[in-house]
Amino acid sequence: MVNKELKEILRSVLKEELQPIHSDIQGLKRDVDSLKEGQRHLQISQIKSCYAVA
């Protein structure tokens, strides 16, 4: 019974402590995805401009 209670307390504390870190990671993932998408659009634009000049 004590083990179960300790596990529950530990789970609660860890969840509370890790939530801000998780939110930061999610934000970083969104930033990376946005950068990748911007890079893709830039590459497409560069390719199109090369063909437009030729």
C-alpha cells in the first residue's frame, strides 16, 4: 500500500515538474517544423527562379 502511494506521489511530482519542459519541447518542435517548411519554400522559389532566367 505504501509503495502504491509513493508511486502516485512521485508520478504527480514528476508530472508537475516535467510539464513546463514538455511545453518547451513542443514549442521547439513547432519552430523546427516552421523552419523546415520555410526552407522548403525557399528552395522551391530558388529552383523556379533558375528556370525563369534560363
